[in-house]
Amino acid sequence: MQKRGQVTTFVIIAIIVVAVVLLGVFLWPQISERFMSEERASEVLASKSDSLRDAVEDCVKLVSEDFFHDMGLQGGYYDTTGLDNLYYADNFFTVVMFKNSNNKRVNKLPLLGQMAYQYQLFLDTEGNAAIDRCLNDFSSFEKTIDVTPGVRTITPIVYYDAVILDVDWPISVSKQSAKKKVTQTINQKSIILMIPLGNMWNVANMIVDCEVKPGCKYEAVIWDEMIWDYPFDMQYISKEARRVNKDQIVFFLESVPYRPGEESFKFNFAIDRS
């Protein structure tokens, strides 16, 4: 009986030791934080900052590229309210040149500044929410650090061969040390989208500028003259025009990728001479 009692005691002690070890392992992150130096806390924040900045860049880039590609398919518009569409080949195309009530041809191709406004409208409507979903509210980072995002502002700047997103989004990250909570602020870097929106718009604008003039039929002789007069603009753009009927035409512009990682970008629109 005495031996059995000793075995039972040893088993109980072993269970207690194992439980203490497991509890220590489970609580080690909290325990280590209480004894972490400020220098070590700063190192942890620095190691996470680059990963967080990259995650923000990836999500903003992913959401924004989808927007610009969708916008290109709608003649430069995100919101096409008040504009007519032509139905062709199972798709709708935004009409950017038509005759108004005074029988005068008007150019409704949005300016580059208007496209930037369309981007802001997209962010307010669904883009910001999409970015937050992509980042999953920083849940993967908050396992080791505290993340407090500030006010986010993203401004697109359209260039000939790229769209630059100026991201102003200060994000505060912090880590508890033995003495105090160490805090750092992460500033985002500009994001480059390899979308030749400036060049695509320039070609589209030359087409529509011609179409607002009575008698102009861009898909005829002027189409070939443009290749001759603007060889650099047309070097990396393929173009096609399809008639819906004698007065309504759909134009297809598509960039030809020439840089590593670049994808083709489509800019489609319609005109109505009737």
C-alpha cells in the first residue's frame, strides 16, 4: 500500500509538472513581453513594419488595378449614370460622343482629372472596404503587435505610361516592453501601376475630338494617318473599330505589354453619329 501511495504521489507530481510546463509555453508570449526591453520591442516593430507596408501595398494595388481595368472597359467611367450605352457582342459600351438636343455633336470622354475623381468615388463607394477586407483588419499582425490605422487618403496621378498612387496612410504600431509601450508610425510609399492610361486616353481623345467634327469618320483615312503622324503613341497600342450600324461604332484600344510584369490594358468606348 505504501508503494502504491508513493507511485500515486509521483504521478500527481508529474502531472503538475507537465501542466506547469504547458502553461508556461502557452503564456510565454505574455511573460516574455513583461520582461522585454525597449530595444527588443523596437526590433520587433521594425521587423514587422516592412511586412505590414508590403501587405498594404499589395492590397491597394490589387483593388486599384481591378478598378482601372473595369473603368477602361467603360470608356473611362466608374459611374455611367446619365450616359447611353451601345450593346454589341454581348457587352455594353459607353457612348462618349453623340448629338445633343440641339443636334450638336458633344465629347463626353472624361478628362484625366475626371478619371481621378471616378477613382475617389470608387474608393468611397466600395474600394476602401475592399482594401480593408484584403488586409483582414491587420489580424495576422495583431497576433504579435498592436496596429492602429489612421486616416487613409489615396491620390492617383496619371502619367503617359503609368498610374502612380500617392498613399497617405499613417499606421501606428506598438509593442509592450517591460517599462512602457513602444510605438512607431509607418508611412506608406507610392505605388506604381504599370497601366499606360495617359497614352490610352490621349489616343482615345484624338479619336473623339475628330468625331465631334461633322463629316469626320475616324475609322477611315484618318485612322491610318494617325499611325503615321504619332508613331510613338501608337507603337504599343492595338486598335480596332466595329460597326453596330451605319452611325454607331465601337472602338477597341488595347495596350501591348513591353515591360516585365505588365499586363494588357483595354480602353473601349462607343460613338453615335445619328
